[in-house]
Amino acid sequence: MPADANAAGDIFGGWLMSQMDLAAGTAAALRARGRCVTVAIDKVILHQPVLIGDEVSLYTDIVRTGRTSMSIHVQTWRRARHSHETVKVTEGVFTFVAIDDDRRPRPLPPEIPR
């Protein structure tokens, strides 16, 4: 939307990073079967701009799990409004920690086979 863009019509990188954090958070909560928090964001690369009106799709892949934490690679792809072509525009690695009701780290449960 225009409120999320600069004067040239490019979507703010911070808006894209917030969408990436939401996508990674969803993947983390599913894996942890509960609440998780972002503790680090590494290697975010902004390959190309996203323009007002573009469709944005995000894809996640859990690349590492520890006792309480996991690292999730996130890719953002754009599709111009009147095109079928998609282009990768951002990627980064988000680290999450599973937490309990007292907001303390908790062990990840065993992974459920797919």
C-alpha cells in the first residue's frame, strides 16, 4: 500500500522484514507447538525492490534446531500486478526461541514426522 512505500513507490525494507518475521514466527510456532520469540535476524539481503501493487509471497524453511531454538530461512518473492513472472526479492535467517507461559526458554518438543 502507498503508506508502506517511499516517494519512488518502493516498499520499505522494514515492512518487508516485518512480513518475513511474521512468516518465520508462524513456522516457529508450528514447530514448537506453542509460543516463540524472535531473538536474532541474520543475513537479510534485499535483492530487488517491491513496488506498490506487487503481490508478495513468503516461504520458510527450518534450517537448524537446537534444544530451545531454531533458525528459519525466509525468502520473499514478488509478482508484478499484471504478470505471471515471480522474482526473489529478499531472504534472511530468523532465529526463534520457544518459550513457556512465564516467557522462559523451553525445550522444543520432538519433531512430528511429515
